[in-house]
Amino acid sequence: FRIAALWWHQLLHKVIRIPKPVLAVVNGVAAGGGLGLVLASDMAICSEDAKFVCAWHTIGIANDTATSYTLPRIVGMRRAIELMLTNRTLTAEEAADWGVVNRLFKNVDFKMAADRIAAELANGPTHLQAIAKERFHSGWLQPVEECTEHEIQNVLSSVVDPHFPPALRDFLAG
């Protein structure tokens, strides 16, 4: 788990620190690490059928993928805690309303919209995008590296807890 967590965290650090805009495009379910990746991205869009769920506690593991850094910053503390503690699944409309995604599109328009937004970002002033992105992340009190180090410790302690093996088995079976 430590190796997997380090790999995921390096990926998330890169997504957050890369000096280019990162667009998450969700056309299905973003659960656990997938949700973490959406939250780490600079912008996110989804189709009307998309769903978003934390999932960690359901499988008996502590939250991960920088969500203690990204989730409260994006949706606010109370909503972040609600999502994590209840494992509530957000619909695409709720995700847009809560700020998990910037916009949602009807299924028939989704691919064209995603391509258009990606092209606009790619053709934008990437040096200015990089400056804005870096400043937004530097403005927070805790760097993502510190946040994810705490998450690694929480994940490691959760996987040795007696609750983890049966929870994981039940999740995989059902």
C-alpha cells in the first residue's frame, strides 16, 4: 500500500504542479482515486450520467489521493465531511452545483464540448496559466506534499486495522 500510495501521490503532485492546465473529463463514475484525480485537476467537466463517490470508507480504508487537500477547498468543509463520512454519491448535477466539476453537458454534446474546452486550454496563454495555477496552490496553508504524507500514514494505519480485510472482501464480492 505504501508503494501504491507513493505512486498515486507522485501522480497527484504532478497534476497539481505541472505548469499546464489539466482538464478532467468524466463520462461515468469517478470513485476513490478517480474522484481524487478529478479534484486535483484544474478544471473538470462531466456528462449528465456522471457520478462521484468517495468510496474509501466503504472498503475499509482512510481517504487518500490528496482529498484532505482538495475536497474541502473545492466544496467547503461541511460538504467535504458529509461526502467522506456518508459515502454519498453525487449526481452530475450535484457535482456541478457543489463545484466538483465546472460544467456538465448533455450526453449528445459531451464529446464535442470536451474537445472544444481542451483545445481552448491548449491554445491559451500557457505561461500565464502556469503562473495562475502555481499561485492558487501556493496560497493555501498546507502544501500538498505535507497533506499526502499525512494521508499515507492514515492509509497505512487503516490497512492494518482488523476492519480492513473483511470490508475489502465484502466490497470486492458485492
